[in-house]
Amino acid sequence: WVVRVGVFSQAENLKKRSSLLKDNGMTPHQENIKINGRVAVRIFLGPFSDLAAAERESGKAMLVTGEPAFVVELN
């Protein structure tokens, strides 16, 4: 399980969100993705061993950022 926190195409926005998460005790990870042929960076937390742990971290991320965070299962 991972928590998707955001997708960013501008480096400054990516840096702000990552710093905010780090400053609040979370460990954000990044992965490059393509959206409509353009490169963007997805920030996620985890992986977590179970859904409950991912949901707890998702709640913390939403409180810290004020933005939605989505729990997804890794395949």
C-alpha cells in the first residue's frame, strides 16, 4: 500500500510539498511519470504493509497539506 500525495510538473511546487511532508515527520518518495506526453513527478508515502497503516498516514498527509491523499494498493 502507498499513499499518493500529489503530482507536480513544476520543481518549486514539488520542493514545497516534499519539504512540508518532511518537516512533519513523513518520508516522501518520488517517481517520474508521463501525463499527456509530459514528464511530471508523483510524490508518495510508503510502501506500508497493510491498509490501516496507509490510511493513517494518508490522514496525516491530508492534515499537513490541506490536500487530498489517496491510498492505493501496489500490484
